[in-house]
Amino acid sequence: MIVFKKKQNVWLAFLLVVLASNYTLYNTGLGLSILPAETKGVVIGSLIDFVIVMPILFMLYKGKYSVKQAILLAAAGCIVARFIIPIDHLQPFVAITWAGFVIEGSIILLEILLLVTFVRYMPKILADVRLSNLPDLFSFSKAVEKHAPKHLIIQMLCTDFLMLYYAFASWKRKERSGLTLHKSSSYIAFQIMLIHGIVIETIGIHWWLHEKSMVLSIILLILNVYSVIFFIADMQAVRLNPVHVTADKLYLSLGLMKRAEIRFDNIEALIEDKHELEGKLSKDTIDFVARDFDEAYPQFILKLKEPIDVTFMLGIKKKYHNVAIKADQKQELKTILVQGMGVNS
């Protein structure tokens, strides 16, 4: 794994070298001094860098390859070239750079159509959520998967929708009954501390940066406001979504950060060994342990027969073979797990 990461960093280094060399060539005294009088051949080489070489290096760095991503990166390369290569040199090939704007614009229009589709299905999605007995974090995502197309932009919109709901529209709701994961920890205090730090940073840095760069100060302000809203929503989501248990499943969530469904018949063993619980968790173990100022250890590790999908922010899913849990009601959780494994074995 370490070797693989080093290889990834090599591709990133090559990408930055190609970008920096092209920028230096057209925007510094050294670069301009070595440019030939006839720059058409040099510009063609730079366009190949932006449209072909850098997209390939980026995909090698990320380790993800697809035709759609290649087209997006090539279009983005055309746009970047338009800003780095002076128009005097780029004039014979300006149509290529405009093609990048057209492609990106077309994709943005497609994403807008997906958003419209999502909004059109929203009444059906909300109706399913109201009829479901599951926590909103689970019922909403299931309703979206049922009615709306599966797409990254839809997943991002769902995350933002839930964030806005929990941040602004959930304050009158009462907590569901069930096991909790956060009350005996400093999770809420930790979140409040983060919000407090972001607010202070916004007040202190925003005005200083505003004098240096208005654009950067506005971007920072937007990011900080978004972060504050997210942490407030995450606190509410943790508070309003305790562990939910049905006859055959355990529904675990830790705010907006992660959630998982575990079938009792998929639990192979319940690990309580103190040495294993307090040791370093393996990479195929996901923890549902609330953040604390002190070191927090799980009370149980569920060893699974088959890996389960854990859903993170933006609908990103990853498989895990083990689940580590720390609940406020340890004995009650153990009873539920033992009984569930016995009934569903």
C-alpha cells in the first residue's frame, strides 16, 4: 500500500512539473526569452500537454479511469490553456479552447437536468420517508435510490438536502427512543469547539484576506459558513438518529458522516477481547465510536461473514468486514446483538 501511494505521488509530481513548465514558458521572463519567433509548434506541444498528458497523469494519480472523466479533464485542460497561454500565441488554436467551454457547459446543463429530475421526484421521495419506520438517514437514501437516478450530483444534492434539513428544520423534533452512541462522549462539545474555531477564524482571517484578495476572502467565507452549517446539522443528525433495531437488522449511524445496515445473520462473532478492542483497528474495520477528547475504544467488534457497504458523505460507499461499536448502553447493546444473532442464526 505504501509503495502504491508513492507511485501515485510520482504521477502528481509529473503533473505539477508539466503544469509549472508550461506556465513558466509563457508567463515569466525566462520562458519568454527562450520562445522562438514562430510559436505555433510550441503551442501545439502545450495543448497536447493540457488536453492529453495532464489528464492521463491526473487519472494515474487518482487511480480511476473512465471515458467521461477523460472528456471532462480534456475539456478542463482546454480551459486552463486559455488562461495560461497568451492569446497572441493561442490565436490560431482558439477554437480548441472554446470547445472546452462548450463541453463543460454541456455537462453542466446535463447536471442541471438531473437536478430538475430530482426535484420532480421529491414529493414521492418525501412520501416514502413519511411512511417508513426507519430513521430519516436511511429512509431518505432508500427513497432516493428507488425514485431518482443514481448519479454523483444526485448524491451530493441528497447530502446537502439532509444537511439543510437537520441544520434548520429539525429543532422541534423529539429524539427517537433507542441506543445512543454519543451521550457518554465529548462528541457534541467537540463539534461546538470546531464551530467556535471556524467562527473565530472567519472573523479574524476574512477581513485580513479581504484586503489582499476579495475573491479568496469570499471563497473562504462561503466554505466556512458551509462548514458551520454542516457541523450543526451533524450534531442534530447524531442526536435524532440513535441505533435502530428491527427483527433482522441493526441500523447504525454517526451523524451525516457514516451509516450502515447490519443483518444479524451476517454476524459471525462478537469480539470482546480487551487487547483486540484497545489495539489498532484493521483497515477492513469501520468504527462507530463517537469522537472524544480522551482515547475512545470500542466495546464490541462485529466480525462479519460477508462485507457490508458503509455509506459516507456524498453517498460514497466502501466495504468493510468488521464493525467496531461503542454505545452508551453497553449491556443493552450486547443483549440485542446476542438475541439477534441467536434468532437469525
